[in-house]
Amino acid sequence: MQGPDPRKKQSLPQRLYRWADTRFSIGDLVDYMSHKTVPIHGHSIFYYLGGLTLFLFLIQVGTGILLLMYYRPGADSAYESVRFIVSEVSFGWLIRSLHSWSANLMIFVAFLHMFTVFFTQAYRKPREMTWFTGMALLGLGMAFGFSGYLLPWNELSFFATRVGTGMVHALPFVGDYLMQVLRGGDEVTGATIGRFFGLHVAILPAVFTLVIAVHLLFVQRQGMSEPIDWEGKPQGEKKTIKFFPNFLYRDLLLWLLALNVLALLAVFFPDGIGVVHWPLGQKADPFTPPPPVIRPEWYFMFAFQALKFLPAHLLFIEGELFGIIFFGLGGLIWLMIPFLDKNSNLNRRSPVFMWFGVLVVAFIVVMTILGYLLE
Amino acid sequence: MKTILLVFTELLLLWAGITGSVVPAPSQSNCVKCHFDNEEENGPAHQIGRDIHQQSGLGCPDCHGGNSALDDMDAVRASSGYRGVPDRLEIPVFCSRCHSDARYMHEHNPSLSVDQLEKYQTSVHGMRLAQKKDRKVATCVSCHTAHSIGSAKLPYSSTYPPNLPITCGHCHADKAYMAEYGIPTDQLEKYTRSVHGIALLERGDLGAPACNDCHGNHGAAPPGIASLDAVCGLCHAIESRLFDGSPHRPAFVAQGLPMCETCHGNHEIAKPSDSLIGLAEGQLCATCHAADDQSKASADILKVSAGLRSLSIATDSAAHMLRMAGAKGMMITDEEFMLKEVGQIRVQARSTVHAFAADSLTPKVEEGITKAEDVRKRAVKLIEEYDFRRFGLGIASIFITLLALGLYLKIRRLV
């Protein structure tokens, strides 16, 4: 006598799962994820920032690919193609707006993610490499922003890129050469668009994907960092939830809410709002005088303003070079925090580094505000 | 260390003092040296540094004669060729020694004409100077100055177009000075308020006419009735040509009326508007034409007025809708460009008014109204597109929210 056919009782998703499992043994992966836990405590909300950054990046990849279908790099075609996208292509305005909004929000959330990791000392051993890859991702994200800013080839982006690329000129020995490499010549021209375009759609995405894969691998292998004051706490007193499905579902819920907010912003403010805006405006013309206000993207404003405050000469060097050295050294110290903060490796709080972090946040916030107030 | 710093600072200050306090004399000739020290601050030697002659390498003796190498004034006066300061009545001839010499001018400034004296003698200024020995009329130095003569292209020059109304007004706006001539002195005041004056003096539009563009430079004279439309037509060529073929020209000639001035005035020419045309009280055409005379001319005026008003309403309506679309964040670059085209057609239609024939205006008005309507329709479509976007957002938002709600309930069940 034959028993009931098990396939008849299974739903379609279950059958698909069984189909994949028999071929790729994904049961092992699900088993691994279902045993993985996420700590629950007063600051658990910070764990979602990384996922949110990833979601915004994915939105950018999707919208970026769609923009790529119509965008034409070049001094004679870039501006015209972007104008065509926003005025003629069906939902082109929406795609450009989503791309720009998600780019800005991604940098903002990435900054938040970095500072929450810093203030919870989640960079401590054994997560030094996760911190490094995270910092690399933030740097790459900002490079995405800088290279993408020029691509519409409008008045503002042209002059801001000229100022931005001109700053590397202050570097000793290699400054001149580096500026030429960036611009593809002495001036910002169609050759610069070609370079920035290649950087924006090929080189940076390739490197970013690689680094994000390593970053996620580290996070998955090492799990979420526990709060520093959980050290010595009995295992039974540590409250946790399963990564799969509990944490992942919450992550998804946040992604859906973020998508709703993105759609709202894209429809009501297609060209951005306030200081975060990207109106197409006039086509870039190197022979016209620069607009009265040249400003970089908001996340470069603190550095831009700090450099403006510097006198022409400071100590024995040019003010601009001093600024570059200052930010270079500052960035290096920030990057090496996991090794410099010895207390954190012993699972102890580090008030000195906490105050250093507060100082950095205050510097960024004050300089950014001054940048907009004084322009 | 402190002492070294103090000495260094003092040396710096001394250096700054040396370089900053002494005004170098513009020229090192004996004439300038003596005159600079002995004259007032607005004297010739103080001004000569900006003079185009001095900049071209000419010296004092080239105009005044004498030997500038001598350092005694009496010796200079006695030296060969000394001409000294010319009498006011002699100034035009004094300057023309070089400026009417074609060969000499060709060597120094080939682009400059050599007929200034000839023209000056035909001007009111020149005639009064020659015939009545009137020492108050303008001579070369009245407009060009004596010792800081600059090219009319230089902003500091008294003949630079935006400075010219003040230069002419120096005499012509001075009631006491002009009292004996019996001509008005409000030209400068009126010109400043005129469309030309606002363009030149406020907007710095060097294409706008100054006094000399209508009255002439060296041959300055009020344009006569016969030549007035030719003067205006130098810039307003289309309007002038249309007017020449219009029924107004013979009518104005018959009545001895000046062509353009009759409607537009002279020094205080206002920016024309569509409301000037019509037969109602206060409107320009009503000055000569009656509303109830049943003539073709009156019918034409009403037709032209209605046509321009319709075009104006259509343009304003399109512009209003476009502003609304722009305020909603829609991209209106193409439509703005189209609206500029409508503006251009409107300008052409207003020019066509000078033909004083309603039939020649109608095609332009119709073209403008059609294009303005096209812009308006596109603006309405953009506003509809904006509403559609909001509707689409609402639908998408409801869908996403429902999905989020479902997920939330699922999470609640998991806990």
C-alpha cells in the first residue's frame, strides 16, 4: 500500500525550497542563519543602519542602470541627455530623483552607521577589519557622489568640480600630475566627464561590490557586536533574537518604510530641497563667469568650509596644503581607531576617544552649518 | 629677538611709506615739473597723465609750442614756435592744426576722421562762435576737456556714452547759463527718465543712444522735422521703413508734424505699451482720431488695439500657467524657450503697428496667439502630469504600506 504523496501537501514556496535544497544544500545556510542571533538592548536600533545603507545602495544600482540607458557622456551630449531623461523619458524624472535622493540618504545613513559603531566601540577586536572595510565603503560612497555630481554637466557641477579637482593641485610633488589625471588635462572638459563617468559606472561599482561583499561576509561570520557592558554578563541574561527570520523581517520592514519615504521625496521634491538639491539649471559653459555661490555636495561642505577658513599661508606651507595634511592625518587617525583605542580591546570604555568622537561630530556639524550660513 | 622684530617692522613700515606716499609726476618734462608744483590740484599738469595725447607720446610743445627743455618760463615764451594758451575763439582751429591734417592723423590715429572742424562749423555751436563771437558756446575743450582727453571707449572719458549726457548737461541743464538762448534746459532731466536714459545710465547698455546719437557729435544740431525719422531710423530701421509706407507719413508732412516725435516725444521717450493704442480718452491715437467718426482709420485702430490686447492676454495666460507648473517643480525649460519666442513675435507685432494697417498686423497676432496657446496647453499638461505623479505616489504608497503592515503582523506573530 502506498502512502500519500508528500508533494501534494507542500505549498509552492516549500516545493521551490526543496528543489533548491536538493541541488545547492541551502538548508545548511538556513540552518546557520537560524542559529545566528542578534543582541537586544537599548541601542539595538543601530543594527539596522548598515542594512538601510545597503538598501539605499541597491536602489542606486537599479536606478543607475536605468539612467545608463539614456545618459550619454560628453561635453556635447551629457547635459542634453539628462534633460531628455527628465523631460521626455517616461518616469525619467522619477528615476533621476530616486537616484539622487538615495545617494544623499545613503551617505547620511552611512555617516550615522559609522558614528554609532564608533560610539558603541563596535570596532573593537575582533572587528577591526569590518571597521576598515566600512570606512572604505564610506570613502567609495563619497567618491561616487563626487564623480556623479559632474555627470549632468550643468553650471553648478562644472564649477564645483573645477574647485574640487583644483584642490589636489596643492599637494606637493604629485599635485599637478594628480589634477591632470583627474581632469584628463589642465581644465575640466569633456575628457573629465569621460573619466568621471568611467569611474562612476564601472570602476567604483566594481570595487564597491567587492568591498561590500567582504564587509557583509565579516558581519555574517562575526555577528553583531555586543554592547561593551555585556562583558561578563551570564549568557542567560543576554537577550537576543534570531537573525533569521526575526531580524531580517524587521530589516525588510524598515526597507519598505524607507522606500515609502523615498517615493514621497522623489515626487514632492524631484530636484531636492534646501541645500540638498540638484536642479539641472543651465548647461556648463567654461567661458561664462562662475555663479556667485559654488558649493560642493553637503557631505563635503565641512572640509570645504574649513579649507576656506585657512589663511593663504600657515606656518611654512600653503594654507590649502595644510588643510589637506590636516584632513589626511585626521582621516588616518580615525581609521586606525581600533588599534589606537587599547581600552576597547580589553572591553573597557574609552572616555578619551569618546570625547574625540564628540569633537569630530561637533567639527563636522559646525563647519557644515557655517558653510551654508557664510556663503 | 624683540629688537630684531622691531627693526624689521620699522623697515617694513618705512618701505610701505616710501612706496605708498609719493605720487609720481605723470611726465618728467620741465613744463609738467613746474606746473605740477605751482598749480591747483585740477590744473593741467595734474590731469595730463590721463590724456590720450600724452599717452601717445606727444608733449606740451606739440600743442603749445616753445622749448620744453628750458627751465625758465620767460625763456620758454621767447623760444621759437611758442603758442601758449589759445583764446577760446581760436580753440577749434588750434586743435584742427593736427586733427584736420589727414597725413599727420594717419600717422598717429588712422581710424580717426579729420572732418571735425568742418562739421563743427556747421553746428549751432560752431556757427555762433564764428558769426557772433559767442564765447559761451561749446568748443572742443567743453566736451573733451583740455588736458584729460580720453577715447570715448574709456569709462573715465567725458565722451564715454554714459558720461555724455552729463557732459552736454553741464551747459544745457544750467538754467542761468542757457537763459539768454531761450531754449529748454530740462533735456537731461527728461532723458534720464526716458527709455533710452534708463537703458544707458541705469542698465549700462552701451547700445542705447546718448545725446550725440541723435544730435550728432561735432556737427551738433537739433534734428529738423524732415530728418527726424531718419535719425530715429538709424536704430529703429523696421519701424521707420513701415512708417514711410504708411498713410501717416503724407498726413504728417502735410500738417508739418515731426514724424516719430508726434507720438513718442523727444527727450522723454517712454517705453511704449499696448495701452497707448486706442481711441479712449488719454490714449495716443485719440489725440487726432475720434472714436465716433465711423472712418476706416478708427476701425483699424480698434482692430489693432484688440489684436494686441488678445496677444497680451494669451501671453500672460501662458506665462501664468507656466509659472504654476514651475512652482510645482516641473521642468519647464523647453516651454520657457517657446514663451520667449512668443515674446519675440509680440515685439514684431508691435513694430508692425507702425504700418498703421490692421491687416498687416493680424497674421503676426494670430501666430503669437497660436504659439502662446501651445505653451499654455503644455503647461496645463505639466500640471496634470504633476497631479498624476501624486496620484501614482498615493497608489504606490498604499501598496507599500499594506506590505509593511503585513510584515509587521508577521513579526508580531514571531515574537
